[in-house]
Amino acid sequence: MLCMTFRYAEHTLLLEKENMSVPNVAIKLISQAQTCEERFLRQIFVRDQMATWSKQPLIMARADGVHYWDVAGKQYLDALSGIYVVSLGHNNRRVIEAIHRQLDLTHFSPVMHGTNPPAVQLANLLAELAPGDLSAVKFQCGGSEVTEAAIKIARQYHKLTGHPGKYKIISRYQSWHGSTLGSLSASGLKSRKTVNEPLAPGFLHVFPPTCYRCPFDKTHPECDITCATIVGDVIDAEDAETVAAVMVEPIGHTGGIIDPPDEYLPILREVCDRHNVLLIFDEIITGAGRTGRMFAAETFGVLPDVICTAKGLGGGYAPISAMICRRHIADVFWSEEPDNPGFVEGHTFEGNPISCAAALAVLQEIIERDVLANVRRQGARLREHFERLAEKYDVIGDIRGKGLLQGVELVRDRETKEQFPADNPLGLRVGRRALENGLLCRFDPHWIAFGPPLISTDDEIDQMVEVLDRSFEEVLSESGERTATR
Ligand SMILES: Cc1ncc(COP(=O)(O)O)c(C=O)c1O
């Protein structure tokens, strides 16, 4: 503690004496040793495997627009918006000033007793922007908290409407809904679940619409969209009176940008209606404009009962998430006590004024600068680039996604769709090389994805793809892998 006080004093002195610019101060905030020596890095959990990460630690010191600079001064192009969060890019003055103004008014108000003006304004703006009658909003701070809230509202809704036995949640393998116990139980990502098992009871999983590798060995459209219709069969088999909700990401992220065929979500909607089961869209990534509409529900033309959104909503300037539900659900909670306890769910920092002021400014920017049109335009540009890369490199087997959420699946053999073996994970090699070359993107052994800031320009998208292209070129030529030049 003494040490920290001393360092803080030292830092203040530095500011006064040298009249340093903010970026330089940020870099000097921690010493060179603290950025790379194990004894300092051991004090913090960052990545899953810290021993591996700490060999080449990445510590960002400042950011502007679509760029980051690490503590060593190296510049990175941010083709991932942080992690689908920094929707308006870094250093957006309008959002920063909105936060400053709110700090001067009030930085916190007690959720136990009420709310604050930015929260009421933001709820009303979201109600206006969300499709259909999605209009009652519960704020939280992160994605896991709102997917958890959606699970709870589904269960409470059925209890209050005379179906107390409806509690099961159906979601998909390979999905990610968060890391709290309920959201993790709904998730279908083996690598993150097994280690935490046993998880909560009442969660079932079905296979996702991975058309490129159909789990039913069928081909679209002759498949009759079995991956969607089977959800009805599962509800039947479980007994519909025990099933509360189906929760899906409109475009799955983990699993490699799982973009469903057009018929998929409308079929889920029909199945849920038929069985009095709520349809929840996890739009933690796809919400707030990423697919070129404010919500992916609009991109796919399907109205869910509940939308959960987070990451891009606050643009990374402050943590905020929102669960938005339809009128008929909200109305059930709007009656006199004691028959109705209301929606029993809450966290200390939900709807705090700073986060709500940030999100209001983010949404105003999206609307006034017509950011959604830019997402559609840049999404088309990104798709063309990926198609060009697929002509150049035959390790690109498939291109998927919408707007500024797109990725490529990597294969060793395009004909057979054989994957690269575990000891030669091409996606990791290319992604790591891209990082060395100054590009942040999402990479996995078998896929690579881009989710650039929604305000990215033509030049910036071109530069991001150029670095990816160079990284493919370098890795493939080093290992003598085939690169088709047709
Ligand atoms: C689709 C989806 N849902 C939920 C979450 C959980 O959000 P958080 O990490 O903010 O709790 C994530 C996080 O990556 C996500 O991608």
C-alpha cells in the first residue's frame, strides 16, 4: 500500500513537472519492469493460461480511433473493437464529454430506492429503437448479467401466468452466453464448461445451424432446416409444460461465426409460439448496430420475446448491458403487491448514471452519424476482401457473417473440409502473426474473425485486411502449405 501511494505521488509529480501529454503519462504510469517481469505479472489474472501469456504480455497504454498503442509504443490496428465493444472507436469526444457532464451531476444513485434521469432516458430510447413491442428494459453492467436476467424473467413470467412448471432453457452447443453459473449453464462451449461442472440443472442443448458442417449430414435447402425444426421435437420430448425459453445468438460467435440460413430464426419463432416458450436473442455482440441494423432481430426479420444486448452499447466507455422484453411480458410484472413481487433480479451497479449517460451518447452518435449505413457499406467491403483472400488462399474454406461481424473458416483441404491438425493450428498461427504485424483480430485454431469499429473507413478496412493478407502469406510460405493462386 505504501508502495502504491509513493508511486501515485511520483506520477502526480511527473505530471506537474514535465507538463506531459496524456499519452506519455499513460505509458509512464507503470514501470518497464512491471510490464514484463513475472514477479509483477503474477499479481493479476488476465488470460486463461497466465504462464503462457506472461511470456509475451500485451499491455495497452492508449488508443485513438481504430488504433491501440502498447506500453512499448507499438501501434495496433483494432479489427476487433476491443472485443466487439468499442463500437465508435477509441477516444470519441462526444461520449467522453457526456460522461464528464454526468460525473459533475451525479456519478451514482441507489438502485434499491429508484433510478436516475439518464437511465429513464436510455430505457425510452432503447424502447423506441428496438423492433416491435420490445420496450421494457432492465439494465445491468455485463453480458452474463443480462443473459442471466433473461433466464430469470422467462421463469418468473411463466410462474406468474399459471405455468409454474416451465423452467427448462434450451440453447445450443458451441454457444457462449456468459460466465456466471446460469449463463454458463446455458452456454455450449465444451472448453469453458467442463472445467466448471457440474453446472446448474434445467439446461438443454441442441446443435447449432453450422451449414458448412451440418450436424445432420444434410445440405441446405434440401435439409428442411432440421436444426431448427428439431427444437420443436426436443420441446415435445421434454414436455412443453417444462420448457421456459429457447436462447440463441442470432449469429453465433464462438464456434466460428455461425450465420444461420434465412429460414432458421423464423422457424424457431414459430416453434416457440406453438409451445408457449419464450424466444430470447442473445445480442450481446450483434446488438447496437454490428450487423447493419440496430439489432440483428431486424436483420433477420424475426421478433424475439427478449433481447439481451451489451458490449457495443456503451462503446467500452462504461460497462452497460440491457435486457429488453416485450410488452406482454413486462405487463405481467406490473400489478399490485403482494400477489406479484415484480421482477426479482438486481445488481448494485445496474443502470448507474455514468454507464447510462455513456450509452445514450453512443446511441445518439450511431443515429446522428448514420453509423448503421456505414456498417452495411463496410460490411460489403469486408466481404469482398475476404472473397479475394479466399481466391488467393485455398485454406479459406468458408466465409460467414453479416455487417461488421464476419469470419473465415480454415481448412487443410477445401474438397474434403479436413481441418488442420491440433499440432498445426493454422488459425492460431495466422492470428498470432497478425498480432506481431500490428493487427488485433479474433482467432481460434480453425477460424479467424473481424469485428472492426462501426465507424471504420474504407482505408482502415483495407489496411486491416492488408495486414491479415500479409500474415497469411508469411505463415503459409514459411510452412510450405498450399496457397492457391487461381
Ligand atoms: C454472445 C455473448 N453472450 C454473452 C457474453 C457474456 O458477456 P460478458 O463477458 O460481458 O459477461 C458474451 C461475451 O463475450 C458473448 O459474446
